[in-house]
Amino acid sequence: MAFPPTSGGNRPYNRSYNNNSNQVRKNERIRAREVRLIGPDGSQIGIVTREEALVLAKQHDLDLVEIAATATPPVCRILDYGKYMYEISKKAKDKTHVTKVKIIKMRMRIETHDYMVKIRHSEEFLFKGNKLRLTLQFRGREMEHKELGYEVVQRAVNDLIHVGAIEGGVKPQGRSIVATLNPLPVAKRKLKFNEKVSEHDDLVDDSDDADEHDEDAK
């Protein structure tokens, strides 16, 4: 049942961490006399006393962490407490993430330079995991040539297929046409028009909806 000790041995065993330390018991803070133990490699060791589990954790220079306090007996695992709490914090942050809707406005007779600026902004928005709404409003007699507006929006949708997938197609909306794109899964997103993007969204949100940004850069 015992594991051979790992190399090292100078790592302090009874450490203190700030993040949620009062919610997850570790080491001597575990109250149960017996625990169902999982080894550092994920193997099921079985039911052992708390003292036996602590000895095994020390041999691996790791912590004994209670991962299922309500089970009978409680389930504990030998692992790095700091890494474990970091993963918990990261998952909680991901669950509370609010997907923002970014709006890019286009025009039927848009020039090539302006078009590429908007495409680069659009690619960056989608690459960061934002939802994107492409809009094109017809002005005056442009309503007589709607097919040209559809071509502009469809071209943009096609130029962004490496970062986003269209939702429901290009749709008319009054004197405008709209296309909504959802970001692809992280592993499938690629940059084509930007060499890199910043980690943080530094653009100012000046719309009425706090979750929307109206980007009309030229």
C-alpha cells in the first residue's frame, strides 16, 4: 500500500495558503479518523486511518487533501494543495464568465482599408471568446441594391470562419442586415489577420448595454 518516497524532501509539509483555505481541509485539519484514500497517481488505495494517509503524503512531499467531505468515510487525495486550489479557483471563474456581444458596423460601399480594419477587430473579438454581431445599414437608394450589402456581410463571415461560426445565417432587420457569429472552441481558433492579440480587452464599452461594445472604427 505504501508508495516509495519521491526525490526532494526539503519541501515544507505544513503550508499555509490564502485562497479558500477555510473551505477545503488538508493534512492535520482533516477530522475523520479513517479516509478513503486516492494516491498521487489517481490510484484507489482504499480505506486507511488518517495517520497512515498523512505518512504516505509526507513520503511524496505532498499534501493530504479532503476532496469529498460528505462521503462516508471522507475521500482524500494525495496532491499539491496549492495547484488543487488554483484549479478550483480557475473553474469557478470560468463558470461566472459573461460572454459579451461585440458589434461591428459595416457599409455597403466600404473601402478595402476600412474593411480590413473591421475584420481585424472582429477576429480579435472572436479570438478572445466574445460573440460578434456584424451589421450593415442601407442608406437612401442603397435599399434598391440589397444584394451588394449581403455580399459584404457574407464576405466578412467567410473571412472569419477560422475564429467564429455564424448563427442562423445573414438576416434582414428593418433597413439593415445582421449576422451573428459565435466563437469557435478555444483549440480551433486561429489568427489570420492579427499577428497577436492582447490578453485583456482594453476597448471602452460606450453602449447602453453593459455587455455590448459598438465598434465603428475606420
